[in-house]
Amino acid sequence: MQYATPEAFKQALETRVRAAAMAGGTPMARFRQILVLDRFLARVFAEFGDRVIVKVALFSNSGSPERAQQRMSICACDTKR
């Protein structure tokens, strides 16, 4: 689908993200984080396939899910050895 302006594309994307977050009962900010991570990992695996190892850690010092932090490590493996 073509959009008339970049702003129109952004508005359509925001509307879809908001609707999906509401449908799943997930706060918008958390849904956006999950979506960005999902799309990033899809691109990494599309490019590197099984030559990459991803480790993701989710932790919270305060016990509050809203303040949880995540760390990610990515290692590209050389398969020619």
C-alpha cells in the first residue's frame, strides 16, 4: 500500500500498533518494545540464519514489571572453521 506522505504512513502504523496493543491488553510502551525487538531479531536471523546466537536477559531490581530491563548479546559465528 502506498501512502501520500511519510506522516500518513506513520499515523497508519501508530493506529495499527495501538489497536494491537489494546486487543492484547498490553500497555502501548511495552507492546512497542516487544515489536521492535521482534522485528530486529527477524532481520538478524534473515541475514545470518543459524550462524548467529542471541542471548536475551530480562531482569528487574525493583520487582515491578514496568521497570524491568533487558540486555541482549549477539554473537555471529564463523562456520568456515
